[in-house]
Amino acid sequence: MSEAVIKGNIKKSITELVGRTPLLEITNYEQEKQLEAEIVCKLEYLNPANSIKDRIAKAMIEDAEKKGFLEEGATILETTSGNTGIGLAAIAASKGYKLRIYMQDGVSEERTKVVKAYGTEVIPFSEVPEVAEAIEKTEGDFVEVTKVFQKVVVDQEENAVFLNQLENEANPRIHWETTGPEIWEDTGGDIDILVAAIGTGGTISGTGAYLKSKNPCVKIVGVEPGVASIATLENPDIEEITGVHRFSDVEEKRVPVNVHMEVIDEVIEVETFEAYEAARTVAKSDGILVGTSSGAAIFAATQLARRPENKGKRIVAILPDTGLRYLSTDLFD
């Protein structure tokens, strides 16, 4: 076997495949919408477990390893609406760790099946009465629910490591270290606006801070659900934009620490039906099948592209995950 073959580009772990996702200008979509600004999409569904959360899954586990938290026999715990759980399940499987995911009730069937396929234990929040009660009482206040979860689950179990994506500093840091530099490099520094959905806050906070460190004039735009797209006690069956949350008008104490509002220049509200329509349109126009949070980012980018002051500018939208995780929902009906 030749030396060239021996030195071939063969990876030894899926952790080596995380990141370096490409940028794609959705030119057909731009033409269909008659836009005079560029919309360039970062295709995060091309990560090995098909979402941007692969980045923080790898980062949080490796950070726990470096700090000596993952002793032999340890069980990793996390709460998630889906993509973080899938990313963690893949990385944990590749590293030989036990993982237990506590998942919100009502997530798409695909998400639960994928997590279980990696050998991960899945427990719905409804099976932990104290957590379920906290979710109902606080209407999903993540900060308070996390405190309850820590008390009634994590603190009661020996050798358990709760990664806590809402507060884990490895979350925004990995986007400062990878996502931001990738966008800057692949655009040659020619970027005017970044659009990213606000979930745990890590993506927009880390990526946005990095881009502003390179050019303070880069505008950072967050995407959050409109009021009509948030489930409440009175309207629990409202279809939400998965993984996207609203923090702009809530008390500061209810905002997760990884949401760095000082990095965000503007927040655009998107309703679920608008996110759906954008995702459906771009699938047919440019052949990319993305989820609801991606649709929300594309819709927000479209609104920005239509503003006269943004004519000729480059808007980069981060598309978090694949549409394949939504086939059991109404997204592509």
C-alpha cells in the first residue's frame, strides 16, 4: 500500500466530522422572491447527527472530560426538546458513555426514535411529576424548570453528570471557536448581517460575538416566535417553532445565561405558519430540506433582504437542522 494511501483522509471518530459545514446562497429562492440582497445559508444539518447541536454536544462532553467529571460508570444527563439529545446520543455512543435524556412531551416521533437508536434512555418530562408541575406552573420557564430538575433528578443520583446546555459555558464558546470563524473565513469577511434563531442562546451569542470582534459593523439579528406561536395554559395545542424561544420581553431572571442579549442588535418575530412556508418554499426552489427553526431564519432573512437599506448586502442565515425530523408533523403536508 502506497504512503499516499496510508495518509489518506480517514477519520477515526464522528467527533472529527463535526463542524466545517458549507455556506450556500439560495439563488433560486432569491429570484423567486425578487430579492436584491444575498441570502447565504449555513447548512448545519450536514453535521454527522444532522444538526447544529452536534457542535455543543461534542464541546460539552469533551469539556466534562477535561474537568474530570466523567468518571468510570458515570451517566450523562440532559434536558432537551430533541436536537441536543440527538447530538449527545451520537457523541456519547461514539465515546462509550451512558446517556439519559429527559425530553419535552410532544416532540416529533422521529426525534425520540433517533435518540433511542443510539442506545440512549429517553424519559418524558411527564414521568417526573415535579418537573411536569414546574413546566405547567411557570409556563415553561427554562431557568426555574432547570432548578427543579437539578433538585429532584440530578442531586438524587450518584455519579450523574448534568451537562445543562442552558448554562454550560462550552455552549457559546464552541460557536466562538468554530461557527463564527467558519462563517468569517468562508465569506472572506464579507458579511453584513447574521440571522440566527434564539434557543439556548449559544449559537447567536458565540457566533455573533466572534463576528463582531472581527467587524463591529456586522449586524446580529435574532429570531424568536411571535406571540401567536407560543403555547400557553389556555392554548396548549398551538404549533410552535421547535427549539426557538422568546426572551425579548421576559424578566431578566428568566433569560438563560447563555442568551447574551447585548450581542443581539435586533430581534425579528416569526409565526409558525411563516416558518413553515419558508421551509416549504426553499425545499422546492433550492433543494434543501430543513426544519422549522431553519424556516424561521429564512423568513427573517427575507424580511431583512426586502429592506431598501439592505440592497446589495450579504445576509448569512444559520439553518440548524434537517427537515427529515419533521415528516411526522404538519410541516410538509
